[in-house]
Amino acid sequence: MQQLGFFKHLFLENKLSGFVINLQHKHKNVFALHQVRVISIALRSEKAAFRCHLLCRGKLLISDGAIDFHKDHFGFPYGTADIMCPLPPGCETPTNIKLDQLGPGFLEIQNQKSVTDSFRYNFTVCFSAMYNFTNVLQLVQSLEMLQLLGVNRVVLYKTNCSADTQRVLDSYTEKGLVEVIPWSLSKYLNVSRRAFPNKSPGDLHYFGQIAALNDFLYRYRYRSRYVALHDVDELILPQSLLPLLEKTLGADKCYQFENHWFPVEFELPPPKSQTLPRQDQWKNISGVNILTHLYREPPPTKPTFNNFKIIVNPRAVSRVTVHGALNSVKGCVWVDRNVAHMYHQLLLVFKGVWKT
């Protein structure tokens, strides 16, 4: 499988943990018990067979792996896939794995121990695609707003950004709020800048966003009680939401939040408040001031697909995509827009807007 040669570089040279290996074992909600899952990116036209070499208590055991592509690839030649390696008899807790197609090195297997009641973080947010990013003001405002909403970790998959943005990321990383994951797929593939090939041709959908989302899902599977998957220009409000959702809609659900557009073409003066800094202090900072965009597009009369995003228990799903979960233990439910919805600020052309 020659086209997968770049995996060796991603794993071993650049130390990119964007492609992780997880062992899901003895967890009541696992989808693939007694297997090792390798989250990968592969050429969809090739259905290669894999030989999985597993280190188990000093012994080398081999099993035959199978590749399973995620259904959301948006028509690009490459897509996110799970390479599933069954555990052979006598190999209950392997420590390392090697696939013949991915080079000679062994990789450490993660998620060896399941956690169900004690987590390092209660609520983690993932920003899955940062590239050519210069919107410093909105980034800072979003990170501060997320903390007010109870978020205690933000994981960001970064391709590149401006020097000012990097200084902001460094500051929040030092404080312990932000974790930056280097995401350099563009060095190895012609990644698309848009969601569909007819809008931006390439090998892979939108900088490998789906692979990043699934990497994050397993990276924080046993680190965070809940995770939210949305972008830096999106906020799911209000505060103290998760206990309410668990009570009214059920625990371990995939909670879907309507997308409400707030076009940046329209502005209002920010609300008067002694807690806000003087607005002229921000005039030389690049980016969008989220406090001035208070108009929104009229929402649909009932929940529908409109680029919604989700909050989910990461142990209750096995695959996620840009909008929603592909595999969920207890399914997904819509959150009533009067309880909470997503504020999405973007440059668009609208037929009408509402003040909110």
C-alpha cells in the first residue's frame, strides 16, 4: 500500500499524534471490544489487507487487520479510516503495535485503562481546523467566553497562523487552558480548503478535519466528561447546560444544537456594561468583535440540518464527523432552541435578519 508511506513520517519523524492508536478494553460501552483501533487516513480506492504485530508481555503476536472507511469523505480520494486489529489469544493487554504498511517502528497503544467516574477535565472543546488564522480578537473573546461557560480545556488542531495568533496560543497554553496539536497534513497531501471537491479540489477534505475530530474523540475519551465539537466562530450557550440536558433528554446522548447565523455584515454597538473594556482599546487588534454582531438570520421553523454542532460524552460514541456523530450508543437528540442554540458568526449573504 505505497500511498500510505507518509504515515511513517507522521508517526515517527514529526511526532504528530494526530493519528493515534487506542486500545478499547473492558469498557461497557465499547464498540469494538478486544481490538486495537488505528485512526488513519488512506486512499479510498485501495482496500489493502494489514498484518498487525502486537507486543504482549514481551511476546510478538500477529493478527490480520481490516480497514473500515468512515462514510463522510465528501467525495475526496482520501478519507478517514479505522484499521481494526483483533487481539490474538493470550494478548489481552498489548503495549505496542506495528503495521507492515506503516513502516518498521512500533507505536504505543493508548487508552489502555477505561475511566468512568473521575476525569481530569469536565468540559473540553475542540477547534479542529486552524489554518492561515489571523482573527486574534475573536479567538481571545471566544476563549474567555468558553471559560465563563465552564470549559476548562480547549484543544486546537493547528496548521498555521499569524505571529500574533501564536502569541495568544502560547499565553493560553502556559495558563493550562489550551492544548495545540500540530496538524501538518498539507506537507504530505494536497488538502482542500473547502468542504467539497468542486469548491476546492484536493486529495482530502478540509485539512483532514474529520481525522482531527476523531483523533480528539479518542485522545480525550477518558480525560474529559463531556466534549464539544465546534469552531472558533461558534459558541453554544447558555451556562449550566449539561445537567439540564442529562435530566430532560437523558445521559450519554449526543446533543445536537441548531446553528443560528450571526452575519458579520451587520453591527450594533455593544451593550453598555461596566464589566466590558473600552472598545477603543481593541481597534488595533485584528479580527471580529463578537460583541457587536447581534443580528441573526431567521431560524427554520423546526430542527433541520443547518451545520449544527454537538456536545457529547466521548465514551458514548465511536465515530464523529463535522456535523454530528456517526456511531452513538444511545443516539442523538435535538436541544430545544429556547434552551440553547449555537451562535455562529460568519460572512454570508442573507434575505433577512433578526435582532437577538
